[in-house]
Amino acid sequence: MGMGRSLAVALVGLNGHVIEVEADIGQTLPNFILLGLPDASLSEARERIRSAAQNSGIPLSRRKITVNLVPASLPKKGSGFDLAIVMAALEAAGDVRGTGRTVFIAELGLDGRLRPVRGMLPAVLAALSAGRSDFVVAAANLAEAQLVKGARVRGYECLAEVAVDFGADPKDLPGLDSEWVAGPETLGTTHRQIDGRESVDLADVAGQSVARLALEIAAAGGHHLMMVGPPGSGKTMLAERLPGLLPDLNDAEAMEVTAIHSLEHRASGLVALIHRPPYERPHHSASTAAIIGGGSGIPRPGAASRAHRGVLFLDEAPEFDKRVLDALRQPLESGELVLHRSAGTASYPARFQLILAANPCPCGKATGKGMNCECTPMARKRYFGRLSGPLLDRVDIQLEVNKVQLSQLADSDPRESTAQVAARVRDARDIAGERLKKWGLVHNADLTGKLLRGPLRLGGHDTALLDKAMGLGVLSARGYDRVLRLAWTVADLQGLEHPGSDEVGLALTLRQRGEGL
């Protein structure tokens, strides 16, 4: 009887910490003690492990087993430690050997089967960055774990298979069922990806030439967009087509996005990197925790983080709770969400494009002269009062979307498709990326006031209309900069070296369309 060691990973948000699992078998009465700040689900591992080992034909020692999870000061949660604990205990008993350099990540069933866990991708990434390259996971998590380049991953169906690979005698393991997969599955360290464009197409949108242009500009520059218009005017159709205009994510971005979504998958795990920008459309009854993230214990990501590198669409935006909307102000500026809870602090990336859609009033009939509107002025004020000024000030494009006319609906002339517009968006992004790379930026929406008034400063003639608008109090200082960002995107779409007065004027028009609501 002696000591056994193995490795596991504890996730705090997307940040992983390599945990050393120590097991000691004493010479006293039977007992199983688990140390190192385990939560309730992890404390229950003691009973799962005993049953799994017994049913696999490699019962644990009947002596006192003490398991310590190092560092002991870090809170640990979840069932992903099961396999690491049982392998350390088996090594301490002399049943297996050589477990100290391998990271084990899997939950155990009572029959000894290995079950997948959430967060496999960020766990493997964290361990690999800490210098650990050998992993043992459940077969259902194998494809996801092997998305990480440089990781040597083996996937198993049951505990008995793992024990055999680490020195146990197969003849002593009646739990090694011949119907289960014999030996580890290794798919090879491949880098597959989910591909394919969205099924919706921009050609389906009738009319709305200004809205289509605004959508193209938003996609090219990474700008936030708000659309105000009556029901049936096409606001939702337009928002659904924005992800199709965005270029595919590069490998680094895809790894970020896939790691976030890995925390939400379990039964089958992820089998490929997510290379298409995600699209999140939460219901207006969603809570702050559902949008921003939260929950008991270590906070989990919300819709804002799941939309990282993609689109967060809030339909009927004034119907959302005002606290939910105001909570978006921080990630809109920083691109990151830091959630503090008593159990710990978790940070998640949240660099998304925000799309807001709203009716002009609660009844939706305040269009044109508004003769059919049944809402009182106070009701309209309360309706849009939930969209605070600081939130709207961060939305670059604020657009009025009018009703589609019958002549536009019946127009048989071909409309530009998503693929055609996406090609222009990609070219504009390439132009902007080449210009901005010296400052470490990617999109025009990331431009700072220092750059706009420094190396990218426009002449007084080009900004005359904008200067006048700010002098009249129509624009704030933040709004002034956001118009300039829009103007640079318009210039990139037109292949111009820099924006002129026409581009600044168009940007100001797109910015002012929703002012005063």
C-alpha cells in the first residue's frame, strides 16, 4: 500500500487549472476521505467510484483511502474528476501504474462506463498550455478533445479498458465486456470544422434598400445596429441574414467560440470547430443571468458570451428588462464579461455585434402620421425609456425601417444575394484589416478616438457637417467618434483611400435615424 497520483483539470469559467490528484491507502478501518474543497457533486464521487471499480472487476482497497486534490485552496466542482480519482486510488493499491503524467477527464457510471463531461475543449487547452500533453477521456468526448493541436488523446468506453492500458491484467477483469470497444480510440490529432452557410438569403428581403445597405455596412465594420419599424416590415428577416454576411472565423477565433460552446454540450460533445459566426436570439423574457451569465456556484456563460464573434439579436428590445439591457453596456465597450460570485470569479469573452429591433410604439402603428396609433405619449415614452441613452449611444447605426410597399413586394427584378454582398464585406474587411493591423485592431468599430483624431484624422471640409451636428448638441463625443467609424467603413466598401464629406454625411444619416425616440 502506498501513494498514487494522477492529473485532472478544474475549470473556472474558461480558465482551467491542472489539479494533482493524490491518493493514499492507510492501515486503518475502511473509509474514503476526499479533500481539497470539493462541491456536492464531486463529494458524491466516492460512491460512484466504489461502485464503478467493483463492477469493472477492480474493486478499491478495503482500507482507508484518502484523496487530496491539489491545490487544496481552489474550489472544485463537477463529476469530471471521477476517472482521475479512481486511477490514483488504483495506483496507490498497486493495481495500475504510470498514471502520474496523464490527465484523466471523465465521469464514471455505476457500471464502470466512461461518460462525457462539459468543457472538454477548454480543459484540454488549459492542461496543454501548462505542459501536459497526454489525456484520457470518454470515447464520446474524444473528437472534441482532439480538436486541440498537440494533444495526445485516448478515448475509452469503460474503466476496465483504461486499467488494462495502465498495467492491469485483463484476465482479472470480468468487467471488461467483449461487446465494449477494446482498447483506446484515437482519431488522430485532426482539425476539422463545421462549415456551410446559413439557409436564409438576403435575396428574400423585398425592398428595404436603405436597410440592406445599413446591414452591409454593419457587417463590414462590425458595427452595432438598431432597427425601428412597424410589425411586418422585415426587421427580423434582416437580422437573421447578418451572420451570413460575416466571414468565416479564423482558427484562433473558432477555438475561442468552440471553447465557450463546449461548456454547454455534454451528451455527444462537439465534433468540430465552429467556424461560422454564432447567432443568439434570446426571448424578451430572459433574465440578466440568461443574457449576461450567472447561476449558482461558478457563473456560467450567457447568451452574450455564446454570441462571441457573432451576432446577439434582441427582438422587441424595449420588452426586455431595463436592467438586462443596461448590463450589456460593459461588454459592448470591453468585449469581455467578468462575473463575480461568492464561489469565485469567472471571465468570458463577449465581443459580439448587437442588433436591436423595436416597434415605433407599444401597438406598433405609430408610422407615418400615426393616425391609427392608440398609444398615449406617456406610453410611448415609457416604451422607449427602457432603451437608455448610454446604451443607444453605443449603437453605431440607428435605422428606421418602413413598411414594404406592394410594388416592392411584387417586383420581379433579381435582388443581390447573401453571397454577393458577403464578397464585398470580405473585401472591405481586408482593406480595413490591412490599415489597422499596425495598431493591433481588426474592425473599424474598434477604432479609438485617439486614432480618429490622430493618424486617421480627416480634414475640416470632410467633417464640417459632423462638426455642426455636435455643435448643435445632436451628437455626444462618443457619437461623434462612432460616426467617423461608420464613415471609414463606407469608404472601405467603396474602395476609397479615406472617407470624404459624402461618406461622413451618409454615416451621420445612418446614425441619426433613430435619434429622439
